[in-house]
Amino acid sequence: MTHSPARIDELLAAHGLAPQRSRGQNFVADPNTVRRIARLANVGPGDKVVEIGPGVGSLTLALTELGADVVAVEVDEPLVAVLAEVVPDARVVLGDALTVDWPDVLGNEPHVLVANLPYNVATTLILELLDSVPLIDRMLVMVQKEVAERLVAVAGSKTYGIPSVKVAYWGSAHIVGDVPPTVFIPKPRVDSALVEITRWPDGPAVAGDPAHIFMLVKQAFGMRRKMVRKSLGSLVGSEAFVAADIDPQSRPEQLSVHDWGRLSAATVGE
């Protein structure tokens, strides 16, 4: 059985705990919501799932109810004792998801990340996992709604930026649901959304050196109001724009990940 608000209050009180704003802790206190997330994750008996920031185990319970094999990474040591009580069938790892030894956590089997991510590190964490943890081949994550919109944004939209390009480089991304503030303890001041990210089956969307591609992306978006011929003038010659079939008067938000890949290849080939 998943947690009600009263059950979460009881657990926190029994362990002398309270949600920590500094850690971005907002615990889901609605059984229907966590069951919905677990269903949308499309996991079942024997599937390998990793959860980051399980808190008091609301979502963990919903995942284990479906028979998933869950490993949960929790940075807040006092919550590990709560999780041991609530979800004894899950493996709980004490550690920071940004620094934990992921091969040790995951072994050598692909996992699905299903998580209510702390708002304060969500974008950084998602992009780092895409870059560095290929065993996580799919994600269903709950994040602040405006973060979700940036992650799934396409070229030409107002919310398109570096995170959008990075996600598109590694996989496809879609918002699959909204989550209101009322299902959390404490209630955040913003809406949340569920984002599904699935890695491209054949590797990154474009060939080339990702370090070079994203060096160009970062440089251009650092001056996003300028045309790329100006923001990238010290890095990209006029011939490279021609070779890549890129209008040098474009602004960075107009270029897709494929455009960035071609521009990088043309620059390296200069």
C-alpha cells in the first residue's frame, strides 16, 4: 500500500524528520499519483529500475507493487532508515546521485530511471546521467514544469536551449503528464510534469565529438541574442557555415541538434 498524507506525517514524526528545502524534498503524498507514474514507466516483474531521491518511499512502493526490481539512491542518511522500514524489498544505496559509483549501483544490466527528482538538481542530474551512465536507457522523471518544457523543447521555440540540445543528442523526450502541487508534502509553489526520455537505439543523434559539439552550443547560447556568425566568430569560419548549410544570421535557438552536428563537423574539417 502506498503512502497517504497521514502516513507520511507519521513516518517523519516517528523518525524525528521533516522535509528539507535545501535538498529540494517534496514528498508525493497521493497513492493515485505514484501508481500513475509507475504505470507510465511501463515496468513490471523483474524489470530493473533505479530511483533517485526516494524520500519516504511513496513511489518506491508503487514500483515494487508492480514487481519491479528497485535500487534506490538516497543522499539523506536519516531517510535510509525510513526506507528500510517501508520498502524492505528494495535495495537502498546511500549516496549523492551526482557522485555515486554508478557501475557499482547498476551492475552491468540496463535500468529504467523512475524518480521524483529534487528540483534544485534535476536538470544537472538528467544531463549528467545521459552523458555518463549509458546503462540508464530510459527515464521517466518528475520535474518542475518549466524544466520539463526546456528538456523537450524543439528548435525555434522560446524554451529551447542547451538542455534541449543535449537531450535531443541522446534521445527522444516527451511530456507525458502534469502533476499539481496539491499531491506533495510540503506543497511546492510550482506545477510539476512527467518527462519520458528514451535513448536513441543506435547511439547519439549525430556523429562527431560531443565535447566539440557542445563547446559550440555553449558558446552560442551564452550569447543567444546574437547571430551565430557573431557569437561563434572566433570558432567558426564563414566556409564552415556554408559547408554545414547553416545561415550565419541564425540565432542559436533556431539550430537543431543535427545542425549543430554538421557545424561541428565542418569546423573540425576546416
